[in-house]
Amino acid sequence: MFPKGVQGILDRYPNAGRDQLIPILQEVQDSMGYLSKGAVVAIGKALNLPASKIYGVATFYNQFRFEPLGKNHVQVCRGTACHVKGSGTVLEAMEKELGIEAGQTSRDGNFSIEVVACIGACGLAPVIAINGEFHAKVTTDQISGLLAEYRETEEQA
């Protein structure tokens, strides 16, 4: 009845209440990669909370997502240094090239974009990470070629 893995997580929280919601959401997302509609409903039933309350809490925090990540997960740093060095235009070029917005996954499941507050590589701004691999001093002119490299890697796999 519940999505795979969710029941096992809920079993670790017997008699859980509203105060256990965030740890449960975190575990479910760690397990599934995202919070599916079915998982939200299951958590609501287990905690005796309406799904709307679960969504309300989950959408308040940036850490939760409602779509699976793409095979190639792009993180665009929007910290102060990256912002000053043009990460906003890099993000726009990334969204245009992939045809999705930050927080979304492409239809083919190949790419997802996430905006992060700071990657921690301010001296290399603007920085993006793709599958944890950092790319420094990225310009909008590099986006198409950079994404093509990851498309080729995926096709060869």
C-alpha cells in the first residue's frame, strides 16, 4: 500500500507525532531520492495529519523536493560571490538549454537543476557542480558544451 521503503521508515517511529515529521521526511527523501505523492499521503496517515499539512511543512524547507533528481544533477551556486560574478545569468542559460527551471527534472530524466545557497568555492565564482564535479568560473557560453559532455557520458554508459 505504501511506496517501497516508506513503511520501514515509519516502523522506526512508533507512535510518532508532528514533532517527528521532519526527521521522517528526511529519511524518506534519503531513501527514495524525493518525496512522492504516495509517500506524503502515507506519512500523513501514519501521523494522523492531512497531506496538505505535510506538503505545507515540506515546501517551507528548501531541502525537500517532489521530483526525482536527474541522472545528471546540476547545482548552481547563488551565494554572494557567485551572484556578483554572474551566476544568475548562468542559471538562466542552464534553464534555457535544458528547457526546465530550477527545482525541476527534464522529461527524459537526464538532468535536474538545483539552486544552492553556497557551494563553498567562492574564489572560483561563479561555480556549478554536476554530479558533485565542480566547474569554476563558468560563463553562459560554456553551458551548451558542458551539458553536451554529460549527455555524451550518459550515452556511452
